[in-house]
Amino acid sequence: MVALLFVPSLHNDYITVTIRNILMFAAMSYGWNMIGGYTGYVSFGNAVFFGLGCYCSAVLSKYGIDNLVADVALAVVVNAIFAVLVGLPVLRLRGHYFGIATLGILLAASDLVNNLDFLGGSGGLALKQVDQAHFWLYYYAMWLVTLVCMLGTFFIARSKLGYAFVAIRENEDAAEVLGISPTRYKVIAWAIGGVMGGMAGAVFASANGFVDPSIAFAIDNNLFPIVMTLLGGMGTASGPFIGAVLLAGVNEILQQKFIKIHTLFFGAVIVVIVVFLPRGLMYLVGLRGGVRRWFADLRVFKV
Amino acid sequence: MKVSAPRDLCLRVENVGMRFGGLWALSEVSFVVERGTILGLIGPNGSGKTTLMNVVSGVYKPTAGQVIYDGRRISDVATHDVCHLGIARTFQVVKPFASLTVRENVAVGAMYGRLGAKRSAKDAFARTDELLDFIGLARVADRPASDLTIPDRKRLEVAKALALDPELLLLDEVMAGLNHSEVDEALHLLRTVNERGVTLIVVEHLMKAIMSISKHVIVLAEGKKIAEGSPLEVTSSPAVIEAYLGSRFAKRQQEERER
């Protein structure tokens, strides 16, 4: 992470943008990890937060405010409010219904923005022209957002809040009897994750100079963070970052060399992870007892 | 609604009925539990013991009647708030948080239980370490809960409940599946907990265990209370013998006694 501070000094725009995108996906993965990894509620609509963050920047720009700090601050507030309002009804649902509902939220938000003239409809909104001389600024903003997400996750995981999330994931009934209100803590996790995705979106929109619904609510923004977190390790503080670096890195290379089949790669990765690494790479790092223990645990997962 | 209750009364169950579809799993069950006592709750399989525990711990809201704890109706309280009033329970089918360590499992209780709001994570872990020592789990404190043996899982279930700092503890078959010496250890543990001022309701299949620990026993059969009294009284009650061993056996015993 510290090494990534020196990327802009290479003065290579391609590398800077590529790594900025990797950081962006890392931040979004942290967002998904909070609800999907810690509370175990798999969301298929977290891109809605990224998209909302994008439009926060776009709207501010429309009113002549082009300030990254303001962009991020607005995204934090809007996403937190949106997450609580949507989460209160939806997170009363238990299990798989939540996943289906989140997919609905994403599609509804995307359609809504498509038809709102105020937000440019399907034609999108142009932000202030990207300042090429200060290209590094967006890079550092994204770096900082990712760092905040990473450290935030690290400290939350060790706090009372983190234990409530994990207790809900492991056994919601038992958590409830221990005094944890499942709905309240699921909404908190969902809101924290939403804020993380929103911050990434706010910086991205300013750096990109243009947003429309197909960019803001792109299917990749929804799928990649899930796969990245799965690969790195759900419910860990380093997993999303490692997963994002590996997967986005490999994807970038594949996109260069094998443009036609690179999407196939993600499908294959998902299958391999689910079968052999259901707890992700971070699980292997902490593994004691070698291959034998690994296979023993795999059997446990099959149930 | 505040309902006045005598000071030494801990729990009052009034005409509680619980219906699932067309089946009344409990009907017109009433009893009281005095503070500081150990109430035994026995009954054959499917007699409604666990359902009753679920009603008292606020997991189920009763279809009829009411449960009053410390002058408050439990049925008005959300499940996650019942433990803040001072009621803790264990699950018959133990529910550990498998990926967390034993220590973390218990700490979750200490963080969110009756006194949890005042505790930092660090304080909760300090309280946890005391409890693990007391209950005999200190040696496996840092092992994942999924690695534990059956007796240790039962201990963990009790430790999690105790971490809530309860005034009333409901124990749902914590001794099932334990061998003789383990049952003796468990009984000793429960007595110690009780001596520290916690009122207990002990649901158990093992008659012997119940008889040795509680002076007052309630017998359920087919969702109804069929007997109540001292262990000796209930075991000699024809209704209880019938429920456990069938009507022919009860009749024969009755005849033998008359002879």
C-alpha cells in the first residue's frame, strides 16, 4: 500500500489510471466485505452505492462545486442515509431473500437515473474537465479512500461492532439471544459498506469527468468486488485488497492479450474459489496443519 | 404494563398457550419461580419443554397467556432485549459461533448482555477470562469453537449464557450426551452458579440429575402441566408414570400399591 504512493512519480498515465482503478475496486470490495463478508449477507446490489457516489460528484459539479473533499463528504452522507432507509425494510429479511432484494434495488436505481432528466438521464452528466496537470490528485484521493476503507475494516473487525457482525453471520438466532439486534447491526454494516463504495464512486466520477447510468451502475462494479473479496478472503481486513490487486491485475493483462475471452476468466475464478478456497487466500495464510487440514476443512464446508 | 409481584417472585407464567398451525404445543401452563431457586422441568419427548423455554426467553411470543418476569411482560419485549432484563438461555442444540475462538464466543455475550452496554471490548474480554476459568474452558480459550468436544461445547453454551450476567438462567438439556462423571461436574457447576444468586430453570431428560439438583419439579406432557411438587411427589404421581411409561404400567403399579 505504501509502495503505491510512488506510482504517480512514474509519470505514466496508463499505469497511474490502471492502479487507480485497482484501488477503486479494492475500496468497493471493502464495501461489499462489510455486509457480505462480516455479517454474511450476500449483496448483489452494492454497485448502487458506487453509482450514488458518482452522481453525488456529478450533481455538485453541476452546481459549480468541484472539490474532491466536498464530493466525498456528500457521498458519505447520501450513502449512509440511503443505506439506512433501504436497509431497514430489506434487512429484516433473512437469508437469500436479501440478495434478491439488493439486485432489485440496483436495477431500480439504474432505471430511475436513466429516466431522471435532472441527472442527465441515459445521456449522463459531464463533470468539470479533468485537470491533466493535477492528474495525480485523483490518484492520491483514491489511495486515501482505499486506505480509510482498509483501516476502517481493520479496526471495526476488532471492535464490539465487528463481533456483532460476525455473530450474526455465524448464527443469527444465537446472536439475538445474546442481546444483538440482528436488524440494527445488519443495517449498520450495510451502511458502512455503502459509505465505502460511495467514496470510491465520488472520486472516480471526478477523475473520469463524465458519468452515465451504464458507467455508474455497471455490472462489473457489482460482480468484481464480490469475486475479489471471495478470492482474498471474506470477513478479513486484508482479503479485499489482495483479491482486488490479483484479480484486477490479471484481468488487465488478459484484456490486453485476449480481449475476446477475458470475461471467461472471471467465471473460472469463481468456480475454483468456491470449490477449493471457500474462505479465500487469507485463510491459507493463517492455516496451521498444512494440506491435510485444508482438505479436512473443505469436507466441513460441503456439509 | 407494570404488574405488581411479590419481591421474592422471579418469574410468573400464566395460562401460557402456544399454537403452531393446528397444534397446541403448550396449553394453559402456569407456574411461578421464586428467586434464587432451581426449578426442574421434565417431560417425555415432544412434551413442550423446549417450546416453553422459547416462550420464557422471548424467542416465541405465546399465543395465549403471559409471561411476567420481574413485573414485566416478556411477550412485549423484543427477543434481543430479553437478555438485557436478565434472562439468559442455552440451546438444546448448541449454537457456537464456529469460526470464532472459545474466548471470542463468550466475549460476544459479555459485550451485548445485561451489562454489555457499559463494557468496552477490553472489559468484555477481561470478564470472559474470569468466566472461562470458572467454567473450566481456559485451557481451550484460543481454539476455534468448532474444534471442541461435546462436553466442552455444552460448557461453552453455559459460559456464553453466563456472560450475559443473567438473574434467571434457562438451561435446555445441558447434560444430555454427557457421561456419569461429566454429569456430576455439570451438577456441581450449576449448584455453584445458583449459590452465586442466579435463579435456574433446568430442563432435563435425565431424571436422576434433576432429582439431585432441584427441590421443585414441574412435569409436562403433551403441552400440559401434569404434575408439580417435590421430586418424590412427582415421581410417584400416577399421571407422571402414565406419561412416561404408558397407562398399562401405571395401572399395574397402582394395583400393586393397593395390595
